[in-house]
Amino acid sequence: MTTQKTPTEISTIFTELMNGYMAALDRYTDEQFFYKSDPEVWSLGQMYEHLFTSSNYFFLANIARCLEQRKGQIGGDKNKWGDNIFQYGGMPPIKVKVPEAVRGPEPVAKSRDEYRVLFAKIVSDAQSITEAVANDAGEYKAMHPAFGWLNAHEWYHCMEMHHRHHLRQQQELEELSDSTTRGTTR
């Protein structure tokens, strides 16, 4: 069991994660970035699009809702999955397939240059709310579809855990794109 990280600690870890994702963009060719090994497997570019959209339109948006006390409620509990990820400080090392009923359209990747700019903006936005998250009483919550009711601090931590969770996927996709672009088979 872990103790809950402070918003400042979360911000530092999240910034390091995002800087790692941005630095990795320099290692990829366009062929590697857009390569799909299978119709059911994302490309690296699609994973980056998922990280961008989830940061911007899901995590940061719900943090703002909690801080502004809108589109949520006072109180509410996490469910057993939410309790587990916060108890262990991370998401389980499993692949998650979102049920088709709630899955949106397949992500469409942008250029590597665009993600450099977009990820830098996400880092800046996340850093700019660290103090507000730290000062929030934590009573107002917004519903997470998988984890239950989360306050601003929990949403902030969940964003970091989500990006850390995708590091394994990044490594797998890099290995797939490397083997194909070198002309080897797996």
C-alpha cells in the first residue's frame, strides 16, 4: 500500500513522463510513428493522440470541474477499482480494452511536431493548477466512468497514473514498429 502523493509530487512525476514522451518523438521516423501492426493495435501516433485527448478533454477538464464545483457533486465514493488504483498507486499491468458500447472513434494521429507543442501545453496546464489542487478541500467530486467519484486531487493523480500505465504500451509499439521498419519479422 502506498501513501497518497502530494500534487507537487504528482506534477513532478507527470512532467517527467510527458518530457519522456516528447523526447521519444525524436527517436521515431514517420513510418514508425504511424505503423499499425494489426487493425486492432494502435500505432504510436494513435497512442499519442489518446494521451493528448485524455489529458485535455478528460483529466484536466474534470479537475477543472471539481475546482469550479460544476457538473459533479459534494461527496461520493470511489468504487472497488478506484479504491484499488489509489491503494496501490497505479493501474494494474494489464491491457485494457474499452467496451465497444462506450468506445469512441479510433484515434487519428497528428504529426510528431504537433504533439511536441500539444504535450508542452498539457505540461504547462497541469503545472499551472498544481497549487489550486493542493489547496482544494476535496469535497467536490466528478464521476470517473471506471473508478467512481473522484475529487480534483484524485483526478490529478489519476492523470499521472494513466500516462505511466501507457509506458508499457509505448515500449510494445516501439518494438513492433522497429522490427518492421528494419525489415525483420516477429
